[in-house]
Amino acid sequence: MGSVVRSVMRYTAPQDAWEADVPVRGDVNALATLIAEGGALVLTGAGISTDSGIPDYRGPTSATRRHAPMTYDAFVGDPVARHRYWARSHVGWPQIAGARPNDGHRAVAALQRAGLVQDVITQNVDGLHQAAGARDVVELHGALGRVTCLGCRVTLPRGDVQARLAALNPGFDARAGEINPDGDAELADAELDRFTMTACPACGDGPLKPDVVFFGESVPRPRVDHCFDLVRRARSLVVLGSSLTVMSGLRFVHAASRRDLPVAVVTSGPSRADAAADVRLTGALGEVLPEALDTLGLLDRA
């Protein structure tokens, strides 16, 4: 998601070759030492949510998915594409709604409660940081749990929209294939044609759009400015589970580097911040972060 990339980066290399491209620097102790200084700004991506059953667009498993993400231009300009998105999203939403925080989310919340992490920016749209107890999380790309009307601009809870869709589609028993990172599911065209979309309950029209930033859509400027303010007041930047392939997240690493802030990156496979990282680790966040908590004497707070 973001304002610069309109297509998905595909990757087909096996895991061992993929990880071999990463210039590992430091270890968990180095990560814990950096965080122990306090004032850390955490920036997270899809890799922190994969242990909760939510897939990512990049990484060694993403090559098995053929799905291209919805673009903003297609959603607002093509009623057929929009209809298909909502049909797939209606089927895929229960898996997103049923996802629960994992040890990585809980570790970030524990570090924030301990006063070592000052702020959290997430590129994810799943709400799992908040569910784990993190406070004042900046949702850079919005949240699937909210829906907006592009006509009257009302904001609706996704659960309410889901209930309306269920009432309109009592026989829509489509079987989903892969659930995609943006919350929709792979469905056959024959299934999509049977789906009925709801109008906006406030204005009676619409169209309705999930409150997320689609590929090709710009992150709202006030939100970006707020994130730059968080970088300015931070003492370090810790990137968790993001390849930073799109500029919407990478620009904050650039801003941290301009301020000579220490940067840590923990994610599987290469990232675009590898050259800037003082600490660069791979491995599952559900293992690395609890180990860092243990080093800091905070494991019992997660």
C-alpha cells in the first residue's frame, strides 16, 4: 500500500537463498541494548502478523499466491472490480476478524508499557497491535475494521457492514481459497456473480470502501506528517516484519538516518533498509522479541 507502488513484487526463490541475501548485524542482545535506551519508535509490517494467520504479500510463501492487490483506481473507477472486491472481502473477513495477537504483538505492547517503546506505527490493517494492548497506534494504511462511504463520508464499523451483507446474501456459501493480506479471498467468477452489495445505510448510496489505503492511493498527508513528528522525537527506530518495499514506510527510515538515529531491522528476507540498519536480524518475531524481552527482564509482562 502507498502512493508509489501499483503492483506486487513477486518472489520465487527458496527460503535459504532468500535469507542468504540478508547482511546480519548484531544479535538479540544488541537489539535489547538498543531498546533499553528508551524512546524507541517501532514500525511494523505484515511479518509481525503472519503468526496470527494473516498472510503477507512478500516473503518466501507469497510466491504461491497469484492474487494481485486491489488498486485505488480500479476500486473507484470500475464498478465490476469493486463488486468483486466486496464479494471476496465478505468471505475473507471472518478470518481477519477472528485473528488474535501473537507473541510479537504482545512483546511490542509490553515494551510500550515498560516505557522503552514510545510510539508504534504499523503498516498493517488488522488491528492486532491494539488488541494486544498497544496504545495510540498509528495505522499508516488504515484499518479493515472500519468502512467509509465515498459519497457522504460516514465511517461505519466493519461488523455492521458485514451483518448487512450477510442479510442480503443468505445463500452466498462460496468456498474461499487463499485469504489475502488485504482481507479478501480467492473466489471463482461464478461465485462472485451471485453476490449482492449493500448501499450506504446513511445516505442510501455509496460506494462503500474499507478504510484502508489501497495500492496507488496516497496516505493522508496529516497522518504522514504525524509519523515524521514521531521520528523527530524518537531516540531509535525499530522495524519489525517489514521489507519496506514501498516508500510509505521506507521514508521514515530515511528520516531516522538523516537524524543519525540508530536503526534496527528484524524481518525475514531482505529489506530496503538493510544498508541503514545498525542491528539487522532475521528469524521469527514470535521468537526474537520474547528473547529480547527476557534479556530485558520483561518477559513476565508480555
